[in-house]
Amino acid sequence: MSDRRPLLLKIGATVLSLLATFASAAYVTAHVKNPSAPLQPPVLSSSVRPADVQPVTSTYAS
């Protein structure tokens, strides 16, 4: 049994790798990208405004 153990481990690792590859391929093909979807959602309102505070410029590290 001990002389077959490395072979069994290699076969097991190969089967596991193939299963993971096929499972990920099945997942990707089941979730196809919608070509009409926008790359970024539209911005509804512009609520960003400049602040009155000074930026932090210290690089002190203790």
C-alpha cells in the first residue's frame, strides 16, 4: 500500500483540480455578462462639496 500512496495522491490531486476547473467553467458560463449593462451606475446627485479644513500632511510615525 505504501508504494501506491504517492500515485493515489497524485490521482486525487489531479481529479480535484479537474473538478475545480470544470465547476468554475460551469459557473462562468452560467453567469454571462450582460453587454447592455452600463459600466458604472449613473450618479443621481452631486452632494460632494469642498471642505473648509486643512488636509492632514504629517508623515510622523512613532
